[in-house]
Amino acid sequence: MTGGELLILLIPTALAVVLLALFSLEHLLLLTLFFTPLSLQLSWFTGGTGFDISVPTEPILALLLFITLFKLIVTREFPLRLLKHPVTIMAGLYLLWTLVTSITSTMPGVSFKTLAYRMWFTAGFYLVAAQLAGSSRFSRKYVIACASGLAIVVIYFIIRVQGAGLLNQQFAHSACYPFFKDHTSFGASLAFLIPPLAALLAGKKTGLAARTMLSLLIMLFLAGFILSYSRAAWVSLLASAAMAFILWLRMPVRLLALTGAGMLLALVLSAGWIWQRMDSTTEDSSTDLGQHLRSASNISTDQSNLERINRWNCALRMFAEKPVMGWGPGTYQFKYGPFQKASERTAISTDFGDAGNAHSEYLGALSESGLPGGLLYLLITVTAVITGIRVWYSEKRGASAYFALAILTGVVTYVIHGIMNSFLDSDKIAALWWGFIAILTAMDLKIKEKVS
């Protein structure tokens, strides 16, 4: 398809989007969420372009960014309590530091593009969503809109996998293309949505038709989740489910804090033993689900794990060279090559910036935006989790409370997943990350409003 043909198709679509934005911002956002899992890179249509974006979602999000700025600066429609919420403040500071490090970047063009999509992700999926999520019905619509679009991708994925053989692990890694680049981000999306869908299914007020639809969605998502062979997604969902169980017990907050601190201390003290055990593990990726999960701890022969450690070490070396300002947002994949050591390279290593990023949200932020950027991203994460815990403890046990716990569980899947991968530059993960945080923020504000 030529650029001219694509432009002819886009003109009526753009006009329809503008009209929808004028009449109903809520329906525009929900429609965007439905299309987000189905979005495709512009280069997939054109065969190559210097400026690649996801269509149709990112142009719509750019429009939402302008609407958000207009509401912030001119009409001042966003509630002051939302703008003063700790999560909003941390997100704003993170964007501000992204701007600063884009100016000092070693590749300003790349960094300002990164700043642009971070701004429209935060504007649409967080600020606009948080304002609309004052209605509990919208929060549930948000989850259903994301899940409905993703369901189409899961069906496409399963059909392709079935055609190649359900146990064909290598084919499963790319069977979700072109909607998802690989199985890891696909698995992360499913991990986000399974907990809140389960909470909606368990709701007492859920009707028979809705229960049937939710049951089918959950079974479909579980099938896609297993067949994705994404070890990071499996680990993150299991770990977040354990956290949800601990929170479900509703132990006193001090005891909860002491338990968390104790677990963290135990993890730090046993780090050497854990590393030694991982280094001696020889289980490789396999169609046997148990062996495949165990292979997540293999850092002696598993090429994927070894390459991940290579990327992490490169990120740390980059951080050591530019500890304050970093190399610039979005630049890791173009700059990490020279920081690789020959002894750490693997069969899948590359020097050409064409095979992914730092494989860690935390280390990626450190290498690209220095210590302030890494701390700000960590503060967003911690503040969001604390907000979710506060909502859970503030609500009586009921549909609203369990929905909040499920949303928090979805957020925690990516808190854990973010240690091993980095997908927040994708609209597919950003919609879930920022949207779920927006829902928790809105619920927190509603509780504070009732108390005051």
C-alpha cells in the first residue's frame, strides 16, 4: 500500500475521530482501547518509514494529548485533587525529567519522539481515564474494552498456533505478529487482564449473559496465556497472585509492612545462594510446561536468559558512564552495543540496535535518564501500589473492593514483569499500565472524598 492510498483511507477516519472527540470523549477513549491490541505499526502498511507509530491508536492519542493540554491550561477541567494526587505528581515529574534528558540526549531526535509518546500515553490512558473513572461503570468498561480487542488477537494467535502445532514453541513466539512483536508482550497483556476479568465474573450483580461472556473470555485468555510460552508472564502472574492472597487476608498494616520488609531482606540475604542455584540450573526452554517454567532460572545455558543478563550489564555500564543525565530517553538500543563484553555475548547478541532494549524498565530508565529517571519511575511504581493497597484496605469486602484488588494484582504483574522486560514504549502495555493506575487513583480519590 502506497502512502497516498493510505492517506485517502485515513482522511474519513480522522474526521470521524474528531467528531467523536467533540461529542463523547469517553466513547473515543473506549474505542481507542478496543483498537489498541489490534493496532499495527505504520511501517507494516508502508514497508518502511522514518517515523514509525501505531495506527490507529497513536494519532488518536496525540489528539487526546492536545485536548488534555487544553483542559489543563485553558478550561482547567481536571479536578485539583486529581492533579495533586501523589501518582499524578510523580508522573508529571517523570515527564519533566524526560524533557530535560531529551534536551541533553546523545540522540535528541529519538528522545523527543520518546517524550511525545510518553506524554500522550500519560494524557489519554492516565489523566483522561482517571477523570472518567470517577464512575465505577467506566472502570469496568475500560477493562472490557481492552479485553474485547485483545480477544480478537488471542483467537488469531490460537488459530495460527493450531495450524503449526499447539506444541510448536518456536512458532508460538511470533504467532501473535503483526499485532504484538513477540510472545512476551502478548503474555504480559494477558497477565494484566486475567485478574480483573475474574473479579468481574465473581461479582454478585453480574448477569447470566455477562457471566457467560466473561467465562468465555477468561478461558480464551488462559489458553492464550499458556500457549504464549512467556515465562516472565507466568512468573509475574503467579507472584502477583501470591501477593493478592496476602492482601486478601487483610492483616494489620504494620504487620503487612513488616512481612514485606522481611521478605525483601530475606531475598537480599539469599541473593548469592539464589544466583548460585540459577547458575547450576540446566533446564532449557521446552514444550513441557513445568520444564519451561523451571528454565526461567537457568542462567548457565539458556540463551534468552543469558542475553537478558548481557543487556542488564550493558545498562549498568551505561549508567556508570552517565549516572545523572543518562544517554537520553529511547537511546539504549542504539548505544548499548559497545558496552557488551565478549565473554557475555550470546548467539543472539547484536550490535545494530535492532533486537530490543534493556529488557528491564528499571535498568532501562537508569541508563537512559540517569539516577533521577530511575528513581522517578520506581516512585511511580511504589506510589501506585501503595494507592492500590490503601483502596483495598479502605473498602469493605464487596464487589468494588475485590475489583480494586484485581486491578492492583494486574498492576503488580507488570511491576514484576518490568524487572525482566520493557514494554512501556508500546501502546498495548501502556494502555493497561497507566489505565489500571488511573482506576486505582480514581477509586482512592472517591474514598477520600467520602471521608472528607
